[in-house]
Amino acid sequence: MNKGLNNNKQKYYLPEFQEKLPIFMKKWWLDAVCPNQWDVVCSFDKENNINGVLVYYYFKQFGIFSSIGMPPLTQFSGIWFDYPNNIVHLHQRYKHAKDIADELMDQLPKVDFYQQQFHFSWGDWQPFYWKGYRQNTRYTFFIANQPNIDLLWENLKGKVRTSIRKAQSLLKIEENVEISTLIRFQNMTFSKKNINSPLSNDLIQNMVKHSLNEKSCKSWKAIDKQGTIYGIVYIVYDETTVYLLFSNIDHTLPNLGAIYLLIWEAILFAMKTGRNFDFEGTMLQEVESVFRGFGAEMKPYFKVYKFKNGWMEALNFLTNQRFIKL
């Protein structure tokens, strides 16, 4: 590893490198959801090629407290490794990852509050632990690409298959949800919980605009014969995986199984295009039961966090975890 080469991070922006990254670490995504508030630190090998990056969202809470956190609409962030071909043994892989993680952490700006969620494929957070970080384990649900659709159907819970068949008999699927409809359903979901949506209209519009420009999104709506919209889903995707970003129903209408049909449509798109399907993380019991019913595998991932000092940790506790939700 060569330290002091972060001024060469322009290589991160090269198209051939961007193609390697998952969607939530790509430049265009970060420009869409947190413009002018993100940065990246890089690690380089002896040939000055990038072998690891750590992207982060930097902001001030209440205009005072410096923070690194999760950008809106972003399932995971943090570290990405590019393992060289000559690493064949596990002990080499672990050492390589530890060395890069150490170097990347050392380049991060010092902040009052730090928290990032890492992709579930990154299973070793020990380098962070050794530097005083802590973690909470969270879960997402994941379906690896399965070209055999019949087998995929058989893996569904019986209730899910029944709900899909019911919805197919009463509703039809249309592609391309208008942005206004997407926003309306998002606001509807939060208003049901008597809270304001944390997602501004401008944020959603900007994300959709960038995703369309990159040809990295799809959306569907379930409607009845009168054209009434019962639910919507919105997905984004990269070269390997489809991510379920929005899935919403109109709770004022009868339950016709719209959400099951819509998610099934999104899963079929993933499978038929050779991609995996990530439901994105949830700790809500009522949501977990729905995702589990699709035969998805539970994947643990790490939410890593750190306070600058004990005073900041006490402040977080006294403000009901206003700065870092544990």
C-alpha cells in the first residue's frame, strides 16, 4: 500500500473504475442524493492502481456537529475492495482487507459522529473495532440470481403465491410510474404513521432524473379496470444486483395483494436480466415477514459507528439518539 497518494483519486472517477462499483458507491448516485456533500478516500497498490475506496457523506448536524453518515435513499456505503488475482488464500485476503481498511480509515476526516452501513459481503469489521468503533448488526433479504423461474415460484410461501394469483386476477401491471405518483405514495406511507416524509420532493426528483439518465431504474404500478392505482414499486440496479428502493400501497383501498404482485414483477426482472435481488434492509417485523415469504435469504450486515468522545455519546443519549440511531 502506498500512502500519500490520495491526490490521485481522480482515478476513482474513470468510467472503467466506476463500472466495478455497486450503485450506491458510484459518482452519479452520490451526486443525485447528496450533491456536494460527499467525498472518497482511496488506497493504491504498487502500480498506483486503486485497490480500495471508502466513500462517505459529510454534513453538519444542527450546523455545528461534524458528521459522517448515510446518504438518503442509500442502503450501504463505506468500503469497497478490489482484490488482486494473486490473492488465493483466505489469510492473504484477510490481511489485504485489513491493511486497506486501516489506510482508508486513517484518511477520513475527524468528526463528532460517524456511522456507516456496510454491504453484507463485507463480513470483517474488526479493523474498525481495533480503532475504537462499534457496530450494530442489521439484516437485509437477498435472492441470488435463479434462472429457473418455476423453482423460484416454488420457493415462495404459499400465502405469497395465493396473493399474487389474486392480484393477477383483479389488477394489471403497468411500467413507468410518474414522479408525482411516486412522491404521492411515499408521502402516503409516512402520513399513515403520522410523520412527515424525510424525503423531499426535490430529492426524489433528482434521484429519478439521474437514475433514468444512467438507465439504472425501473418502476411499476398495479391498477384496476378503472385505472385506480393500488400500489407501486421502484427499483434501481447496477451490473449485478437489483435493489428494491420503494414499495408502497394505498392503504385506503381494499387489499388485493398488489404489493406481492409488484415485488414479484421486480424479482422477475432481476432474474431474467441475470441479476440478484436485494430487498434492502429492514428491522420491522411486519416487513420482515413479507420479504421472508418470497424465499429470500437473510443476510446480516454491519452498521458501524463511533463518537468523538464520551461527551458526544452522552449528548446522543440525552437527545434520544438524535445524532446516531443505535
